[in-house]
Amino acid sequence: MRWMTIPATQPPPALIEALDGQALLANLLVRRGLHDPFTALAFLDPRHYTPAPPDALPMMDTACQRIESALARGERIWVWGDFDVDGQTATTILVSALQRLGGEVKYHIPVRATESHGVNLPHLQAILAEGADLLITCDTGITAHQALEFAHQQGLEVIITDHHLPTETLPPALAHLTPRLLPPGHPLEHLPGVGVAYKLAEALFQRMGRPEFARDYLDLVALGIVADVAQQKGDTRYLLQSGLENLRQAQRPGLRAIMRLAELHPSRLNEEHIGFAIAPRLNALGRLGDANPAVELLTTTDEQRALQLAEKLELLNTERQLLTRQVIQAAIKQIEHDPALLSNPALVLANPEWPAGILGIAASALVERYHRPVILLTNPPRQLARGSARSVEGIDITACIASQASMLHTFGGHPMAAGLSLPSESLPAFRRGFFRAVEQVIQQMGGIPEPTLTLEGDLRLDELSLELVEQIERLAPFGPGNPPPIFAIRNLSIVETRSIGRDHEHLRLVVQDRSGHQQAVLWWNGANLPQPEDRFDLACLVRASNYRGEPEIQLEWVDFAPVTGESLALTGAPLRLIDLRTEPHPRAHVELLRAREKAIIWAEGEGRDRLGGLARYDLSSAETLIIWTAPPGYPELIKAIRQVQPRQVVLIGLPPETDEVETFLNRLAGLVKFLLNQGNGRAPASLERLAGAAAQREPAVRLGLAWMAARGDIILQENDKGQLFILRGPGTPQSDFAPILRQIKALLDETAAYRQFFRTAPIEALGIE
């Protein structure tokens, strides 16, 4: 990746004065095109911003008059939403606001697997049969010509609220509320679907003489803005800033439950927590199931019901993460099996087993890995192939797909992302035509541009201070239209590394400069990525963290570049690997090595019991590490080697019995029973220790405990520090535990597959030399 530093600027003195002398903040604002104090303060603080009135949206008065008439006459109102977070929150706002105004309201969010996006005719017919006088769409409808023409013929009046790109002609409707009909540069131009729904609710409350009611929905607006990756400009940024203030109060039981399960503190919530913790959980509903319960989750006042629904989200999100990893790995294997695929200007991969709901996420990961457009499709027998597309900057993926419209069943999207469906037998022809279209664009551009990382400038470790971080944080929330500033810190070395996270997928490193100054850096999802071997320059985000209750500096790893012109000698001898994986009687070798070498044995599950080995949490420094039990995953393997820092590693890798669901759950139950007996009915539960004792990954143990809790065997408690406690359960089922069992099986199958790879792969493929 090419690094490019933004040229230095000289902020106007009036701007620096308005910012109380904060020169760095003034520089950052000027680089974002904000030069005068009035505009800059309105960008930084919503109290200095004047939002546009809701009737700035064309046809707002018409929409409000029709809704007021429906409310007055007690008409039956239906709200039709969409299954992503933008659609869920937009639906919730309209349903809740209309009910608050006394309306008789029902709603429908399409089920992705059977209905796909948009207003579909079969379910619209069902709504008409049930009885409807007015239909209001949110985050959808602007291209639903066929369905809305049918509604018009049946005498059903429709109000569209949407933000997607319309076709040349608009579908029949009483009103089209969309920022797409506004002139460029309008402060409402970048509203997502939830923003349009909010403006409609705001207008209705104002007309009813209760404008203060609208503020109760700003938390939902913030969720939708971040989840839909909307441009932070004009009213969209103002609404996000205001909504974050509401979210930090966490008034909704459903959101409090999500935050609790995601181990988030509401008072310290920011846009990153929405984007990486809350939104993925809500999105999992629409991707893998039915998103309609999201409305209940976001509106219920019942704490227990909120927790039940949030726990369902938690399980679906775990499943979504697992399925995404599996699709990505399967796609990579396809490419490794047929490297000629990379000779094409884009990747179009299909598999009948892939779940459609997560293909967009997987495609994004593959775009980042291979730096080219990617289309992933699921093509079950006798069904249409359906999938998602993601692109790189400069290649309009939707336009390239549209060039093959004659063989497509459906398609739509924007330059960077799209969805499509087509007959499976048309896939070869589609690939050829799509590749030609992409190749033409690449030729016009003179090649795919090298990814560029834009830096704000350089910092030194000894310059970092909470005052400097405070200046940067005043620019938050960050996102499209206001990217977080990235800085370079030069000539560093790594002095400490450890993996963190539930799956040990992240890293916490300590870096040191030439003067000996040190600083911790978080590298999200960096556990399996190559690290610098010598001195390097670090590109990083500089944020504030309140994780321990006190503000502190937090650096986040973005990229690194080796320092040129110097080379450091290796600090230690290469790791020696002894391969005994095919040895029929390995125990004799182990006893010999244990007697002769300063060796420790990493053995888990029943292997630890029989051999007297150590589980992962007991490993310490030694010259020789004997891996008796096959590791449950690569992160656990690497973490063990880093803990031991051995001179040589002996590979045996026997599979434990706990890869079978029944055996795993029986062993976990025995471990829990022992803990409860020791603790007189209540005991702390360390996921790491239970995972080591059961020879499994921590997510499997967490699901195993959730299964036991659903059966009523135990009660799980978690304090505000994230510590788990186990209590004896009531002994009767508390909820449906079959879905949890399926997730456990999927995780154990994934672990068993890795253990098989560990036992049979060439030694150089294990990634531990």
C-alpha cells in the first residue's frame, strides 16, 4: 500500500482562536475544507448547528396530511421496511411514532431468504387480503414499480420513504419522500433510510404540537446512519452526533441488553462500537433469519423479553461470524486450487452450500485480500444463483453487472456494492461478459490504482498526550465524509506481543522507538497477519480509551512499512521443529524428551489427565515445547509458542475425544459440576481455563454454557467487568436450546477440520517456523 501524506496547511488565526489555540485540531479541520470558525464549530458541536426543517423534503406536507387523515379515521396503516439495520431502525421509528399518535399500525420486514429486498408482490397481496388502507415504505420502495402499480390498481395509497437511487420514472405513490429529489449540496442530501423516516416522524410530531417527542428516536437514527455507512455531512452528521448522546443514556431495554452481551459500557459508546458490535448483531437477524423481531427488541419495555431477544442476536451473530469465516476460507481454497482464477480482472465464485446472507461480508474481505472486484454466488440445484458483489475504487461494479442485464433475473446497487440473481446455467456466459466489462474499465483507468493510505502527518511517541488525543477526538464521530486521521510514527521495533479477544484474533503489541519510549498498540484482527521483522514505520489511529475507567491513549494499528537502509540481525536462532505426527507410539518419545530436555508438554482434555501435561493457561517459558494435543485453531497454536518461547517444538498433535458434541458437552458438564461443588453452588467461570480443560476454543465453551443455561442446568451471570459466574439452575428448560446445539456442532466441526490439517499438512504449511 502506498502512503501519501497530506501537505501541511496554515490555518487562519481566527480559527485557531475559536478553538482555544488547538493548532492540531485547526489543521485537521482545514484539511477537511472547514476554514471559518462558524462552519467548524457547527461541524464539531451539534449545539452550533441548525438542522433543516423536515418539510425541506419534497412532498412532506402531502404525506403528513394523508397520515393525519388515516389517524383521524382509524384506518389500517402498514409499514413495509427492510432487513438491514437502516431498514430495521426506520421501521421501528415509523411504527412507534404512529402508534404513539394513536394509529392502528402493522409492519412487515421481508425475510431475506425467501423474499429478498424490496416490496414484493406475493406478500403485498397477503397484506391487501388482511386489510390495509395506507402503506408506508421505509428504506425501500423507490424502484418497486410492479408491486406499487398493483397497489395502485387495488386502490391502496402508498407513501414512499427511501434514499436509494430511483429509476428514470418513479413508481406510483401519493408521496415520494427521498433526498434524491433534493439539489446537490442540500443539508439533507445524505440522509439514509432511517433519516428520512425520522424526518417524517419529526414533521408529524411538530404538526401535533409535540415536537419534543422526536428526540426520543435519535438513538435509532444514530444506529442506522453508522450501519448504512452514510456520509457524515449536513444533517446526517448532526443527527449522528445527537443520537450518540441519546445512546449513551441507553433508555431502551433492548439496546441495554445488546450492550451488556457485547460487553459495552453505554456511557463510553462511540461510532466504532455501533459499527463493529451493535450493528453486526442486528444485521445477523436479517442475514440469517427474520428481522421482524428487531422492531420488538427496539420497542419493548420488558427487560426479560429484551434480554431473550438480545441473546438470540448474540447466537445469530456467532453463527454469522462462523459462516463468514467458512465462506472466505472456501473461496480462498477455490483460488489456491485453481490459481488461473487470478489471471482474470475480477473474481466470480459460486458454491451451492454458501448462505446468501453473508456473501457481501465475505466478498468485502476477498476484495481487501486480492484487490479486485469480487462476486460471490450461492447456486443450489434447480434454483437461481444469487449473490453479492463488492468492488475497488474506480470500478463501478453495478455498471459492469448491468452490461450483462439480458441474462440477469434481478440486479441493483451502487458503484462499490451490488446484488444480483441469474439462472445457474448462465454463469459461464455471465463471467465472460462481466470480465470483459471490468477489463474495459481497467484499461480506461490505465490499470487498477494501487491502494493509497492518506496520512495527516508524523507523530513521535514522546509527543503523545491526552491533550493531543482530546483535540483529535473532537472530530469524532468518524466515518465516510469524516475519516479518522491516520498518523505515521517512524523507526519503531516490537518489544512485546500478545493475542487478545475471545478467539485471540487481535493483538496487543508494545512498540519502542530509538529513544526507548514505549507505547501499546492494538492490532484488530492482526493475529494471523505477518508482523515486521526489523525496524518499521507504523501508520496508526490515535484514539482515547476509557476501558479501565480512566482516559488513556490508545493507538490502533493500520499498516506498517519496513525502515529502509538498515538491517538488524536476528535476535535468536531459528525454531527447530521435530515431527512425530506419524509416530505410532509417541509416548515413549515424550517420556525420553521429558527426562532429557527442559521440556513442557502441552496436553489438553483427557490427554492432560493421562499424561500430566499442561493446558494453555499454565504454559511458561521452556527450551522444548511438546504439542501432544492437536491445537483447536491457529491462534491458540501461535499463542502457546509465544508463551513458551521454545528453542524447539515437537509435533505430535493427537485429536481429543471432545471434538464430538456429546463428549464435549459431557466433559464441560463435569467441569461445571466440579466448579459448583467447590464453590458451594456459585463459582467464577474462566472461559480460558474451561477451554483448556475441554480442549476446545473459548467460543465453543461459551456456547456450551449457554446450552446448559437454556436447558436449565445452570444460571449464567456476568458482572459489569465482564466476569462470568455459574450458579445451579432450576432444572427445567428456560428456552429453545436446539439452535445452540447446531452452532456448537458447527464450531466443533470447524475445530476438527483444523486439527486434521495440523496432523496431515506439510510441516512448512503450519506457519510456525
